[in-house]
Amino acid sequence: MRITQGMMSTHVLQNLMGNMRRLDRLNDQLSSGKEIRLPSHDPARIARSYDLRRSINETARYDANLRDALAWLNATEAALNEATTILQRARELTVRGADGTLPSDARKAIADEIEQLISALLQVADSEHEGRKLFAGYKVESGTRVFTVNPPGEPAPDDVRHFSYEGDQGAHIYRIGPFADLQVNLPGDEVFSAALDALERIRVDLVQDPAAVGGTDLENLDKALDTLIAKRSVTGARTNRVEMADMRMKEFSINLQELLSKNEDVEIEKKVMELSMQEYAYRVALQVGARVLQPNLADYLW
């Protein structure tokens, strides 16, 4: 095959352009810090980066759910702790009121304090977190009562009131991981109904039937207190699960970020060396091209 001057010029220019493209690619990698940025750079690695980023985004959503779930559980624990304190105080008063030697005025004073504890327990049942009722199920609107009292108003000493749960059994579920859901709320009737009924019976019996205070009334209050403690245990177990899941999710997120970095980020020292070698190759190509493309007699005949 006959090699013409035009062919040689074309080959030289092609080689120079190839060298310039490689230099530009290396400059782009060092400037951006990324090994790949476009699908044309490495389709397989781009696809892997896409999968890793999708996993990172999913992990971020789980992490947000875990934070929200933990905040709800902490608020629930604070409310249950306050309710436990109320019932423990009520038990102290009940034991004191069961003393048959107490005069009627002293029992009436205890009954009045029990009434204040009932009001305090109703307020705990109405506890909210970020404008949502903790113990009302799906009926979470702020400004509504979780329990209504019948008859309403100030109670008479011999007037036994009834407490109606106005919430529902709706479960607040958080997705805290792949195929992992967690209910964070407790229905208020399971937590407070027995306690409210026990306190109301104690309040009335302190005036009407003092003999029942140290028997059935105290027994019912202890059962209500046990129920409350059991619900706190449920909340505590859920909190532990969320905290452990949060730790795992953070470790998983760190691992994904490291894998993404290995897949995308450049090794600076390696790229600097490649750039130096490519710059040298480009200079050599320029020198070779200058010799190959030296003017000849035909250039001057034009």
C-alpha cells in the first residue's frame, strides 16, 4: 500500500487528538475527584453507582423513620412515667384511707386528692407529640379529649362517674428497615381505663364504703398499676429495638458510602502519575508530528 503525505498527516492528527482526549479525561477526573461521571465513561460502574445511591436514599428514609419513631416512643415513655407516679401516689393514699380509725373528714380530704389525681391522669391520657394525640389511635387531632367523663362537671361524693374512650385502635406503623415494621403507639383504653375506674371507685368508697378501700379497691388499683408497668415494658422493648436498628442503619449507611467512594472517586496519586505520563506522551507525539509533517518540495509548488 502506498503511504501518502496526506495519510501520514491524518494519522499524526488522530494520534494527537487521542492524546488530547486522554489528557482532558485525566484533567476532568482530577478536577472533579470522580473516576466516572457519565454513562459513557464506564456503563457497568455507573450502574453500580446508581444501585448504591438508591440504597443510600432508602437508608436515609429508614433513618428518618427511626428518628420519628424514637421521638414518639420517648414521648410515650415520659407520659407513662408520669402516669406511674400518679398511681403510686394514689396507692399511698388508698393504703392510708383504708385505716378504719381515720375520721370521715380525713377520708374526705383523701378523696379530694384522689379526684385531683384523676384529673392529672386524664391530662396524661391527652398527651400530644407534635400536635398528635399519643393514646388516641388514628383520632390524633389536637384539641379533642381522649376520655370523656359522664356525668360531666364536679363529681358528688356518691356519684360514680364513667370514663369513655373516644379514640380507636388505630396503629401507627413505621417502616424501620427492609421488611421491618414497628408499631409505636398504645391505645389509651388499654393503658388508662382500668386505672381511671379504680381511682373513681376509691374516691367514692372513701366516703360511702371505707371497708372496701383496703380490699377490692386496692386490689383493682394494683392490677391497674401492673397493667401500666407492662405497657411501659412494651414501650421500652420497642425503644430498644429502634435504637439497635438505628445503630445498624448508620453502620450500613457508612459501608454504602465507602463502597460508592471506591466505585467513583479517583486515587489522586495514581491519576497524577498517569497525567504526567500522558503529558510526556503528548509532547513526544508533538515532536514526532513536527518531524513527520516537515515541509517538502510539493508544499512550495502550490
